[in-house]
Amino acid sequence: MTVKMTRLRNGIVIVLLIEFVLALLGYIFISSKTSLVLATYIFIKNIIMLALIFYASSLINENNISVSEVLNDEAKNAFIFGGLGLIKYDKNRNISWTSDLFTEMKINIVGKKLLEWQPLLASLFEDDDIKVVDINSRKFEVYNSKESRMLYLKDVSDYIEISKEFEDQQICVAYITVDNYDESIEQADEQTAASIQSTSRQVILDWAKDNGVVLKRYKSDGYIAVFNERTYRKQVEDKFKILDIFKEQAEQLGQVMTLSIGIGRGSNILRELDELAFSALSLAYSRGGDQATVKSNDEPIRYFGGNSESYEKSNMIRARVIAQTLAGIIKKSDNVLIMGHKQSDFDSFGASIAMYAMCKAYGKKTYIIIDYDSLEEKTKTVATNLCDDERYRGVFISPLRAQELNMSNTLLVIVDNHKPSLAIDSNILDIVSNKVVIDHHRRGEEFVELPLLTYLEPAASSTVELIVELFEYQKEEICVTEREATIMYTGMLIDTNYFRTRVGTRTFQAAAKLKELQANVGEAYKYLEDDYDTTLTKLSITQTAYRYGEGILIAFGKLDKIYSRTLLAKAGNELLGISGVKAVFIVGKTGKEEISISARSTRDINVQLIMEKLGGGGHFSMAACQLEMEDVTRAINLLEEAVNMYLDERKSE
Ligand SMILES: Nc1ncnc2c1ncn2[C@@H]1O[C@@H]2COP(=O)(O)O[C@H]3[C@@H](O)[C@H](n4cnc5c(N)ncnc54)O[C@@H]3COP(=O)(O)O[C@H]2[C@H]1O
Ligand SMILES: [Mn+2]
């Protein structure tokens, strides 16, 4: 009964008693018959009322008493049943008392140091409110009431198990396609073609069966797969070994075929999963295939595999479609701006010139954005000479000048890069809305926003190769001078390290086309010749090369000297020529607070993945990164860590 009610009850009892006493006094003093009857009546009435009052209050008390009684006597069982435990500790964090739950679990910790028993609870004394810990293989949520020096524990094992099960059952959707399938079938005889079809299908089906994946073929070389999060996790643990299994099986058939997998997860809307999976697949393609790319709503994109160079596709259908679409876009625009990457080299500059020639063929006013301060040294010499050419009067403009142009119906063609941070001027990307990207780098996460057209072909040697190929399919005649063709040819030389790496049949076709356009090969080599001093500096860098693991060389030159990025690249090319060398990394200062790493490799090591770990990118066998720091030794340490990480990932694949 509440205090208020008790007071009320006592008040009424007193009033009744007073009433009775007054009636009694009345009778004693008056002694009349009436007063006797009145006193008797009041006596009987008050006895009845008191009886009723006490009965009612006893009823109220009974309910209240029963709760407190249970708390007193049954609290132990109630706490054990609810999985609740209490631990009291003293100011030295020694356990001074535990509730019955611990006796029940046969845990005797009284007298022990709390954090020695459960070190993980330390965070409860810092900033965490609640922590989950393992006690006798059950999970307990623990809350620390610091004022009362008491820990409240709640058994949440069942809840955690159910929520884990729930997560495990979440649906993932994947698109799986076979790279180079059509090309392999086209070139094979009947019997091999049949083996290619059945083997590639069987490998994927077996994988699906072993992993409980629902699989449906939706085109000759494409499948849609549905599985749950548990299966996905298993694939991650296995580092998607299906990629290697498939590649090996294809190799046994003498074919170069790989898988590209795009996975969508982390959403319970099926449509959204489908969209995520599809865009993950295009990402896998643009990074050169032979990999699984995973996209989810709230986690960063993950990549697995990517351990082979992209294979050039022999069919040119894509090039033709792109050429026609691009021509349509150019025709609709009033004028065109062309922009390469910062520190433009011959490929970036050559591609800009090639694009310029194409736009001029359609009679469009065209400008090439150039930043003379950041041009690669040799490209700068050539570009400056080209300025004097009548055809190029007013064509090269600075980023500032470009921003002043009237951009109402302007097309911006971005060549040889796709990351806004690498573009000569990223502001222009925000100003111009009609954009086209033509590039041959493996796609990174950062990408130009919403281009009208993207032509990203990591299998191509250079951007020049891609654009020269597009010449073939233009209806208008494209005029290219001997000097322009030579500059473009030099771009191909640079990006293929003088036709040593990343060359396919299409590379030579494009080179032949440039020769047809009167490219002067001797002159191209001249453009790239180094003088005596540069050669000595290059040699001084290569001299510092040391072995880091099997077939890997790292060189760094002088720790405090500032080099050009090109020079680092050249030293890298030089070292890669040594027999047995699979990858080389040249680390050097390229600014007061900038260190660049230039990476080169043969077919065995994907340096793009290593450079990506340090925020850079590039191609499978030619990549780089820039680090904002001063200390070359520190950069080398970071590089060694990235190499180790890459090799560990490969080992466990
Ligand atoms: N933060 C980042 N994120 C993503 N990707 C990044 C990146 N930083 C660099 N890259 C890419 O990595 C590739 C290798 O750069 P690297 O400077 O070693 O090597 C460059 C360049 O320094 C070198 N080069 C330029 N002129 C040269 C010359 N005259 N002689 C020798 N090599 C030259 O030729 C290579 C041209 O390669 P390409 O432009 O196709 O691709 C480049 C570059 O675009
Ligand atoms: Mn390039």
C-alpha cells in the first residue's frame, strides 16, 4: 500500500474514533435515552466501517506484498531464468561479490581482478557503454554502472546466434561471364569449340553445385547466380579460387579464357542487388576481367583476383559502335575541348592531337587544354614546336582560358585518364556537362561523373591506339600531318616501353596506320633520346636497386634529390630488362612534399594492384602512385608492406 493511502486510512480511523468518543461523552454528560441510542448506533456503525477499512487495506497490501515477497525470495531464480548477472567490484577493480548466476555457472571469481578475468572489459572504464564478452562459451552483454561499481550482465547468446543466422541468410546476386569466350570459339575447330562450351559450363556448374548456388545461364557466356551471405563469405575465405580453377581448365584446353564476376550484396531489395551486381560486373570488365568485384550499399567496393593481363579482343565490333556514337556526339556539339592528364606525356598529348584531328574533320571549333608547367619535359619541347604550326594557332589553351569559354553546348573529351584528381584541371569537369572518356587504364574507384560515353579498354596499349582505331570508322576524311602522326607513334612507344609490353595485334595495326600517315619512326626515337646528364642520373638511380623477394627490385636514387616522374619511369624500364626480374619499383622525391613510385612488371605480378594499395593505379604491368610525404625511407617501408600484402594475398589464393 502506498504511503498516501496508509495516511488516508489512518486519518479515517482517527475521525471514526473521535466520532465514537464524542458520542460516548454525550451519553455520559446528558444520560438521555436518545444519546444512548445515538452512541450505540455510532459504535456499531464505526465498528463495521473499521472492519471494512481494514479488510480493504489488507486486500491492497496482499498484492503489494506478493511482488516484494517474490523479489526477496525468488529474485535469485528470476535472475537466473532471465540470464541476468551482477558483479560488484571495489575501487581497485577487484571483484567483491557476484550474483547467483555465477554460482549456477560454477564460476568463482570473487577476489579476482576484474580485468585479469575479462581483459576485454577494460573499454567499459573508458568510453564504451556496453561490451559483449564470452563467458563459458556464452555471450554476455555487460553494462558498467560506474557510480555503484556494479556490472550488469545479460545473456545474449540466443539473440546473437539468431542475428548471425539472419545475416548469413541475406541474399547476394551475381553476374558471371566468361571473358574471351566468343573469340575462343570463333577461332577453334568444331571439336575444340565443343570442349570449350562444355568445359566452361561444367566448371561453373560444379562450383555452383558444391557451394549451394542457384545458377541460371542467360546467354552463351553469361550466368546469373543467387546465393546467400554465408556462401559469399566462403568465397572470400577461398579468395574466389573459382577464378583460378576456371583459368587452369581453360589453359588445359589451350584457351585464354577467364571469368569476370560482379556481385551485389548488402541490400534486401532484390532489384537493387541486381543493379549492384550488374555495375560490379562492368567494373570487373573495365579493370581487365579475371576478377570478382563486389559492390554493396554501405561498404567499399572489394576486388578479388585480377592476376592476368587483359586479353586483347580481336573483334572490332565495339570499336565500330564507339566510333559511330562518338561521331554522333561530336556532330551535335558546338565546340570541343580536349583534356589529357597532369604531367601530360606523349600518349596523353598524342591522343589529344588525334582527337583534335577527328573533331576538325567534323568542322568543329576545337581546343586542347594544356598546362605547360606540368608537361613532361620531352613532350613540352615537341608541343612548343607544334604551337608554331599554322594549324595550331589558338588551339592550345590554358585551363583558366578554357573556363572562360562559353560552354553552352560544349563537349569535353577526356583522354588517357579517368580520375578527376589526375585530370589537368578538375574544375572543368564540373563546368562542362557533356563528357566523353577515352582511356586505357584499368579502372579505379574514382571516375569522371556521368560521361555521355566511356571507352575504357585496359587491353589497349595506349590511348593513341584506341583513337587511331576509331579513325577507320569515320565517314569524314581525317587529315593528319607527318609530325602529328610521329607524335602519336611516340605515345605508343612510351606506353609499350618500345613495343615490349602490352602489345597485341591491334597495337601493330594502329602503328601501321600511323606509318601509313607518314609517321617518322626515326624521329620518334629521337624525341625520346636522353642527353648525357640525364642518362647518368638514370644510371645513378638504377645503381641503388636492391632485391626484395624473388624477382623484385626496389631502387630509390638519392634520398633528398628531386627527380622527374619520367626519370623514375625510365629507370624502372631499364631495370625490368634484367633477366629474372619480375617487378621493379622506383621510389623518389618528385616535389618538396611528394614522393612518387613508378612500378613496372612482367606478366607475373600485377603492379596496378600494389600501387592501388598506396592510392595510385595504372595498368597491370605499368603503374604508379604519389605519396604526400617527405621521407623516402618511409615511402619505401610503405611500399614493402604493400608488396608483402599483395604476395600474401596471392599465396593464399
Ligand atoms: N595516382 C594514380 N592513379 C592512377 N594511375 C596512376 C596514378 N599515378 C600514375 N598512374 C598511372 O600509372 C602509369 C605509370 O606511370 P609512370 O609515371 O610510372 O609512367 C608513365 C610516364 O612517366 C612514362 N613516361 C612518360 N614520358 C616518358 C618518356 N619520355 N620516357 C619514358 N617514360 C615516359 O610513361 C608512363 C605512361 O603511362 P600511362 O600514362 O599510360 O600510365 C601511368 C599513369 O597514368
Ligand atoms: Mn597512356
